[in-house]
Amino acid sequence: MSTQLDPVPQPAEGTPYGQTVEPERWVPRPWFKRWEDDEFTPRGPLNVGAGLLRAQGAVARDLFSDRNLNTYIAGCGLIMVFASLLYGAILGSVGGAGQVAYAAIKFPVVIVGACGICLPSFYVFQALTGARLSLKQAVASVLMLGAAAGLILLGCAPIAWFFSVSTTEDAGAFLGLMHAVIIALSTTFGFHFITRTHRYVAWKHGERLFDGRVLALWFVLLVLVAAQMASYLGPLDTDRGMLETRRGFFLSALFEV
């Protein structure tokens, strides 16, 4: 009784002997075509937000080609600071004018500080795993993540403001949950933009701008650092002064609440 075996796949014509043919990893997605059609040239830092919202493909190509990065860095930094300042003021609106000012200053420090602390690890991790991005590209990438998250915060700011001014003190638990969900969504969308940039560049150019698994690991570190910094500075703690900090692990603070 004979057993029929599947034929052994043969290399394509012209492939050197002993060299295997790698399957195509990045199958074209529908949004790849949309990104491919995007056109955008940043006319200045204040124009960068339009590119992030409406021409992500053009922004990704500029990032890969190291083009207009100074403008992107300035624009993304402005978006991130302004969005976190405005949302911080909304976070503190339940505690009076003093808390509004405290939160409006401390919340941007948390966001910008977390990105700054995690920037070296982002660059080193990616460099050691074979990604050939420059330091300027690393800075622009981290700020683009923060700016994309900031745009989500700006979009949700009217909702957060409405609930903050229309509820009473007994709705503190609901407000805290609402703010946590909005901040989590914003950071997730920021990470989603960077991962899409990675996939689009890999499909278009056949090169890695980032290592995907390392990027996910680094994002977890970024979230942990931001949570610890928020616990340390306490932008929502009405019992603290402007320059007062409190040491302790952020999970312990959550359990106390």
C-alpha cells in the first residue's frame, strides 16, 4: 500500500540553492490604500494636528523618510501639552479654582514627564532589536503617540466637562471611572496610531521602523511610569499643595481609594 505525499514546495526560478522564500508577511489591508493616497505637507507646528487627523499615511512616510521632523516634533509637543493642560483643568474642576490650577499644571507634567522618562528606553530597545531609526525619529514617534492621544482627549473634553459641572460630589466614583476610561482610550488610540505606522511602513518599504513586540512591551512601561508619576504628583489630590509630592506605589494608592 503506497502513501501519496504532498509535493515539496520548490523555490522560485532564480532563487539560489538552499535559500528559502519567505512568505509575504504584510498582506495589504484596505486602510493601506487610504494611507497611500494621503497627501500632506506641514506648513508649521500648528498645522500638524490636521495631518494626524486626516493624512496619517503622509505623516508616516515623513517619519520614515526623516522629513519635516522638526515641524512634527514642535507641533506634536504643542498638541500634547495643550490637550493635557485643558483636560487637567477639567479634571480639577470638581475641587474649586485652586484645584483647577493645580491639575492644569500637574497633569501636563505627568504626560510630558512620562514620555521624557521613557524616551531613552524606546530608542535603545528599538536600536538593539534592529530598527534603524534615528534619535530624532524616536523623539518624533513618542511625541506623535502623545499627540494622537491628546487629540482624543480634546475630542472627549466637552463630555468630561459637562459631567463635571452637572453632577454633585456624590458622583465622584462615576467621574473617576469616566476620566479613567477616557484617558485609557486616548492612550490606546495613540498606541494604535504608532502600530499602524509600523505596519504601513513595513508593507510599503519592506523595512521595519519599529519592532512590534518591543513596541508593545515599551508601551506597557510607559503606562506604568505615567501611573506612578500621577500617584507621585497627585494632580487630583485636593489635600496636596502645588509642590507637594507623595512617595508610594501607585497600586497602593488605588487600593486606598
